[in-house]
Amino acid sequence: MTSLTSAAPPNRIAQYWALTKPRVTQLAVFCAVIGMFLATPGLPDWRVVVAATVGIWLLAGAAFAVNCLVEREIDSRMARTARRPMARGEITVPQTLIFSGVIGGAGMGVLFTFVNPLTMWLTFATFVGYAIIYTIILKPATPQNIVIGGLAGAMPPALGWAAIANDVPMQAWILVLIIFIWTPPHFWALALYRRDDYAKSGLPMLPITHGMQFTQFHVLLYTIALVGTTMLPFAVSMSGVIYLAAAAVLDVIFLWYAWQIYRRYTDQIARKTFAYSIIYLSLLFAALLVDHYIAL
């Protein structure tokens, strides 16, 4: 009879689910879905929306699984990531490769069959950009990794737009630019209060290679640039007053956090900045959607 005090066996499904970094994937897919709705003046074909969402989700999950595989030793040295399945040795390298290949291949099949080839190839290019160019080449090589490799993480709105319009016009690239500029202050806020973790990891993160004050200043600079970038949808008549008002409020709050990081840094303010940055992006894209259907 098994002892009641013995540890329960790990849930294999939960382990594979964790490989896909579901919280990060959800935000990426959310931005892709917003791109789908913005790509058409009316409501998009719900069948294409569902298929594109599934396909993009599967390929994003495959990319994150490869990321977990490549960084398993690094993750094991960091408190924030030490509980990931690969860091704990609960899933093997072959199992992860097979899992990533299966869901990634399924995602490509869904996009090609039920959406369009453009979306499939753009999403596959995003997979390569994140899983290979960023994770394997850039991240261990330069403290500017999050800036240079940020394009892959910024692509979801363009993927969503391509799914509906079979095209990626200027408006879609504006959304990509917003996420691209948002990524450094978002990630460097995390790196600031997790600096000891990153020092153990061996990765050349900006607070480790260039110091705290340098990173704090760059958080502020990129946040200022972000404010200007978020005005572009209104400037090119892509959105109206509803979005402009929402963006202005969200930007003021983000700027306040960035100023606090620069002038009165504490780990607590960096944590709050990181948490707000996620809320910020979600609300900003939600405002684009609301404005799109309720124009003043």
C-alpha cells in the first residue's frame, strides 16, 4: 500500500503545458487576436479567427518549449525558473523536441489549411526568430539581446492581421513597433529586481554588464519613446479619440513608474513596473479594439 505521505507523481500534462509558458503565450495570442479584429472594418470570419488563434498558439508554444530546452541549465540556477520541468529534469531533451515538433507542425498545418500561407510563413519565421536567433544566438551574446531579439516577440499583431487580410500593411507594423518599443522597459524592470538571479545565470543582462543606473536610465528612455510610438495609431487616423484618451492615461502612469525607477529606485517599484507593463499592453490593445468598433 502506497504511503499517504509519499510525493504524488508529477502531472505529465501539466509539465508539457508549462513548457509552453502559457502566461506569456496568452498575452502574445491576445495581441494577435486584436490584430485580426483591426484588420477588417466589420467582424472577421469567426472560423478564420479560431483557426488562426489555434495555429499561432501552437507555434508560440513550440517556440517556448525550445526556449525551455536550450535554457534548462540556466533556468536551474535561477529561483524564478528553477521549477520549470526541464530545469528539474522531469522532461527529457528528446521528449521536448518531439513535443515542440508535433505542436509546431500542427500549428503550421492549421495555418496553411484553414488560414493562409502568408500567416503560416510569418508565424514560422517568428518561431525561428525567437527559438533560434534570440534564444540560441543573441541572448547569451549581448546585453542588447532583448532589444535586437524583440522583433520576434512583437510580431503577433502582424500575424493576426495577415490571417484576416492576407496582407501586412503599415497599420499592422505600427502595432508591431509598439510592442517592440514596449519590450525593453518591460523586461529590464524584471531584470533590475531579479539582478542576483541573472548574475547566477551567466547571461549578459544589462543590469549585470552595465550596472543598475545605466539600466534605470534606459528604462526611462524607452518609456519616453514608447509614449511617442503609442501616438502613431491616432496620428495616421488608424484610431480615434477613445484610443487617444486611453493611451494618454496609460502612458502617464507608465512614465511615472519609469521616473520612479530612474530617480527613486527600489526593488518594489521595479516589481510594480513590471506588473503594470503587462496590464498596460493589454489595456492599450483593448482600447484599440474598443475604438475600432465605437468610433467617436
